[in-house]
Amino acid sequence: MSDIAILKEMIKESARVPLENYGNNKKVKNRVILTEQDHNTNYSVTIYGMPKEDQVIVIKADKFKPPDTVFTGLKGECKRADFVIIADVGTKQVILCIEMKAKKTTSKNKIIIPQLKGAKCFAAYCQKIGKEFWGQPNFLDSYVYRFVSIKNISISKRQTHEPITDDHKTPEQMLTISSPNYLQFNRLIGERK
């Protein structure tokens, strides 16, 4: 059983975001629409070129209740980013942590970094569950982390041409995208296609 199949057994459907098909009959592709709510305002971004259904899981990480009944939260350890996308695309196995911010005023890196770190801890917790309860000693071991902050979503969109890089390996070095228009999955994970 693949790591993605195990995650789909492990994670409730209510905490997952489904893929959607787009394109024409000759070439159908996958996309995912990530939606958040901030003070009764919904905002969303669409990521195009998603892997096949059996290669990816999109998790709404902030559905995981904050561990504030145990931890003090003094260092931000109770925070989580909005989404975690775990994908095995053959050439790369990646855990992509994504935080979305509607406005510039909510987009400060000192707020976003603990959220991305919390999403990494959530993914590490899933990894430990797979090892201990699914009996998979190498579960998610070969996956690399990538961290993305998508800001100013409610501002008018502009063409998104971020350089293809995989330097966003830590929350402090996150890939920052502002006013996104057309996001491609392979660019978010730093892979050329």
C-alpha cells in the first residue's frame, strides 16, 4: 500500500479537499481549490496541474484541533498552517505546507512562520501514526518539505511567475506569492516540467 493510500485511510474525508477535473476531453487535468474564511469573508486560490488522485492528498490542516489543552502556546506551538499537500509524483515526494492570507495586514512573516512550523509538526505526527499504527517503518521518510505563503489573496490578481526553485525548504525561507493568479503545482514544489 502506498503512503498516499495509507494517508487516505488515516485522514477523515471531512478534513480533505477533493481534486477537480478541468480541461477538454483530449487532456483532462486536475486542480484543487483551497478556500479559507477570515472574518466572514471567503477567499480562495486554485492550484492547477495537480497530480493524479492516487498520487496526492490535500489536507485542511487547521481542522486538527490546536493542542492548547496541553501546550502553553508561548512559542507558537499551537498554530498550524491552512493546508498540507502530500504528493508522490514519481520524480519527487513532497510535503507542501501552505498558509493563505487574504490581506497585507495579516501577512507578516513572524505570524506565518509558526503556522508553517505547526503544519510540519502535524505532518510529522501523521508520519509517526503511519509508522506505529499502520506498521510502516519507512512511512513518509523519503518526502521533502516545501513551505509556501500565499498573501494578498483578496487583492486584484496579477500574473504569477515565481521563479522555479526549491529553496523554500524551511518555514523561514518560505516561497512567498502575492496576489496570485495562476498557480501551478510543479512550481510550488520547485520542479521543472
